[in-house]
Amino acid sequence: MGLDSRLQIVLFTTWFAALSSTISLSSQSSSSPSYSAERPDRRRVEFPYLVLLASGGHCQLAVVRAIDDFVLLGQTIDDAPGEALDKVARRLKLHKLPECRLISGGAAIELLARGANPHAFPFPEPMMDYRSCDFSFSGLKNSVFREITRLEKRHGIEADALVPELGDICASVQRVTVQHLVRRTQRALEFCSRRGLLPPLPSDEEGQEATAPPTVVVAGGVACNGVLRDALAQMCDHLGATFVATPAGLCSDNGLMIAWNGLEVYAASPATVVEDLDSYRVERRCPLGKDISQEKEKRLSNSKVVLKTEAAVAAVIRFIV
């Protein structure tokens, strides 16, 4: 069943529920609810803040200025990170492992990466020559596929047998994925600080009155990855920004996030409710706020940040552009 068909089922079910009761409807994007972040201790994250949404269907960087006011800085030009990780996991046949049968491909990769060598396979980091805030994961995915095919031929792997380098492949894929996500997020953070879209970073407010630091939020299913959370936290700490990770239990619960966002939108503006139920329709691609992803000013170099990840114990990942 295609995505449009599933969304139509959701729409019809919701439409019927509204007709059968006094419930009001409010239209929602599938990605914007993930931008409505809360701190794990339930204190509200103040606007504006930078959000990295990384999931199986999205990869976006945006400034959230209000509950329904977004500035899009960049997004994936092909695969989403969760989609790419799931396809790599299927190609590696990780579902054949008992410990991986009931978890997502991304979670299986994180599990097998623990204690493995993240530098065993030098997979190329995507878009290193593009100083934008966009993402790309299809090239990394295809590089991994080629390496798996090479290893299968070398080891004479047939049918359902697994390559012996599973852990190192997973650790290497995870390292490059995290590097790419953090590098782009750092660039967006520094750009927004300098352009006034966010409060200035400590390094940018020399001679200015001190303000509260900018906030970076990570959301989406891929945000459950502990190595990504640790790397983003270290990057933010280095630059003097506040880091907020959406509670893991909410990262993959799209229904709950959509419902919560709808509640906040309604609380902020009851006029957003449309009484004419026949006017609701499914949009496969819905524009998200103001798109400034093509602005040339984002062609700036990141400052150097040194990160240490759980998967790379003594290894150091340097982010230098």
C-alpha cells in the first residue's frame, strides 16, 4: 500500500470520528509535529530554536520561531537517514540475528556497532564539497552495498549467511552518518547565530550584551541513536549552545506527536480549525514555512569541533570544513 493510500485511510478514519462526535479537526504536516519539542523534564523549550529532524522519511534543519512558524535551512536531497540505515540493515541481513528480529534497522546497526571499529571501512562522508545545510545519504548507502558485495565474494557467502565483518561495517556506517548529521547541524547553528535567526553563540557576541545561548533540538526516529545524541551534545557544549533531545519514547511515535502539535496549534489559534470536513485533503509533499536553503551566505566554514563517541573509544572524529 502506497503512502498516499495510507494517508487517505487516516484521513477517512479521522473524518468519520469527527462526524460521529463533537471533535474538531486541524490539518497537520507529518514533519512539523516533531518540531514541537519539550525538555525531558517537561519544561518548555523557548522560541526560537534550531531543530534537526532525522527519521525514516525526513531529514531537515529548521528554525522554529513559533508553533506554526518555521524557516527551512536544509533537507535531504535523496534518502532520509533512517531509510538508508534500514536498507543497509536489510542488505546485511541483520534480521537473521535473534537480537535484531524485533527492532528497526537503525537500532540493529547501533546495537552491532557497540565495541566494533568505526574506522574499519573508510566510507566517504556525503557532500563534503557542498557548504550548504542539505543532506544526502544515497551515496553512502550505495558505497556500503558495494563493500558488502565485495566481502560476500571474498568470503564465498551464499544464501542467508552473514559476512563476518558485521560489527565493523555497522560501526563505520554509523560513524559517517553521525558525522554528516552533526556537521550540517553545526553549520546551521553557526549560520543562524551570525544571521540573527537565533541568539548569538558566545563566540559571536563579543562586545554585545550577553544573552541566553541558542538551543538545538533533535527529533525523529533516528534521534533515538545514542551516539548521535552524544555527538550533538558535545558539539553544542563546545560552541556554547543548549542541547535538548526529544524523549526517546516520543521520537518514533508519530501519532502522539501529531496529536500534541494539533493541541498546541489549537491553543495558540483556535481559528486554525476548519469546520468544512470536505475541504481536507492529503498532500504528499507539503511546503514547510519559509525556505532559505539556497541562500549563499550559508557557504561558511565550520569551526573545529573534536568529538569522542562511545563507538570510537580512543578515536577522535574531527569536524573541519
